[in-house]
Amino acid sequence: MNERIGVLGGGSWGTALSILLANKGYDLDIWVRDIKQAETMDSTRVNSRYLPNVTLPCGINVSSDLERTICNKDYILMSVPTHGVRETLENAKKYIDKNQVIINVAKGIENDSLLRISEIVKEILPYNPYAVLSGPSHAEEVAIGLPTTVVSASTSKNVAEMVQDLFITSKFRVYTNPDIIGVELGGSLKNIIALGAGISDGLEYGDNAKAALMTRGNIEMARLGLKLGANSNTFNGLTGIGDLIVTCTSIHSRNRRCGILLGKGLSLEESIKEVGMVVEGVRTTKSAYKLAEKHGVEMPITEEIYNVLYNGSNVSDSVSRLMERDKKHEMEDVARNNNYYW
């Protein structure tokens, strides 16, 4: 176990993956922006804010020293919210060597630039190898060793397999995928649909409505993905439908919890405050809405969730607009296929 790892971000996911790696025998440093939080985590060996019931193994060091976390490491694991990625990398780049592998585990699209995280990294660190680790994986379950399966995606097969080897265990299975666009978009866009699933649950609309929302939501995800250069098969895999299922149904899902509160009548600000952690789907909804407009992609569910979040639309009215849209084929390409005579 000679690989050295620096982790940027001490939230639930960064902490859970650090625990996984430490339990494999790796030594690693976690950087936490807040000095007091870093000191408390390091001294108590508990991330009381995000994973209060899990003890940090002895191989984990926590500090607010960015240089110490990055220098002389082989891998840099980025686990900061999407809106903080650019600032964090700008502050960190003076310490980063071009041979260090950057592994991103955040899920989102930058609001102003509409860039995926790999594109942000490419702007700031153009020569570093890059991979994204994504899939249906709640930190609360990974931290205690429950079986989980994810995907390592990179434009380089070698890098994707290096990251696969770094993380894989008997309880944490890792596949590889060359479609970095599809993997990043799937992980980002499913949070929007999870907000909608939560709203449906908050309104007590039942299982039928949520199943329809998830299925049509996955079609929206793939529709935008194809326009941006992704492979449609990726959205049928772990980082598409897999991540969508877990985020729309799990008690651990922040996006679903936020949606439930919205469905029950709380404001967006009240809902986010109640969740108490970053709800990536809120910002991602704005980015996806802008991307759909820019590229002329039809995304009615995303549009209605955007209206709820940013235009003050009544959630029941938004559901009605979705249900009352003009009738159409479920699969336009199937209906128009010459093999079917109807």
C-alpha cells in the first residue's frame, strides 16, 4: 500500500471514502476548510456533523492545511460541492503536481459556465490525469461497509483501472466506463429528478406517480446527455438508472428529503435549512434548465422543477401541467420505426 492520497473536503462522502481507503491500509490526509471542524474531527476521530456514528480509522489525518494534504500524494480525491470546486482548485493548484491523479466524486454542473466538473478541472489543471467515481452510493452505507457498486470513468483506460484498483474491495465493487460525459451527467441530473420524487412523496401522490417520474426523468437525462455527446447506454447503467433509483427512494437522499419538504408546503429556504446539508439538485436544476434552453432539448420535468424552485410555482400546478401535456408516443423512435405497422 504505497499509494498516498489527499482528500479535499470533509463532508459525508469524502469521509466515507476515506474510511474505506483507510480500512484497505492506505494512509491519507483530509483537508477541511473550517479549522475548528478539522481539529475536532482529528481529535475526536468522529465527523460529528455528517457521520456521527462512525469512527475514523487511525490512518486518517485531518487538518485545514491544504499544502500538507496535497503535496507528495499520488491521488487527489475531490469531494467538495460543485459550486466550490473552482475556488478550491484555484487555491490548490500551486501545490498540485501534473502527475497526480485527480479523482472527483462530487455531482453537479457549474451554474455560470454550465461546465461539468471534468471540464472545470481541465481548465485549471490541463495536464493532470482525471477520473470520476460515481454511482448509487450513500455515504452512510459505504462508511459501515454495506455492499455498494460504483463506476470509475476516465478518457484514459489506464487511469480508470488505476482508480478501480484503488477503491475496489469485497464490499465496494468498481466497474470502469470510458463515457465520462454520460457518467458525470447521470450523477448530476438524477438529483433534479430526486427533488421531483420527493415533491411527489410530500404531496402523497403514491408509487405510480413516482415510478412514472423516475422513468420519464431518466429519458430526459439521456436526451440531454446524447445532445452533449454521451452514450445512451450509460443512462441505463449504474450512474444513470442505478443512481436515479437510490436517490429517488432512499431515506439518506438529501435531494429527496428537500423535495418532500417542498411538497409539504415549506419554502425552498426552509427546506434546505431543514436538510442541513448541501442539496446539489437545487443548483443543478438551474444549470440543466439553462443547458436545455441552450441546446434546444425538451426537458419538461426539469422545467417544472425549475419553476417550483426559482419562479415560485405551486407544486400541484406543476404536476398538473406535466399530466396535461399534449399526448405523444412513449418512444418516438420506436413508434416511427418502419418495422411496426400501426
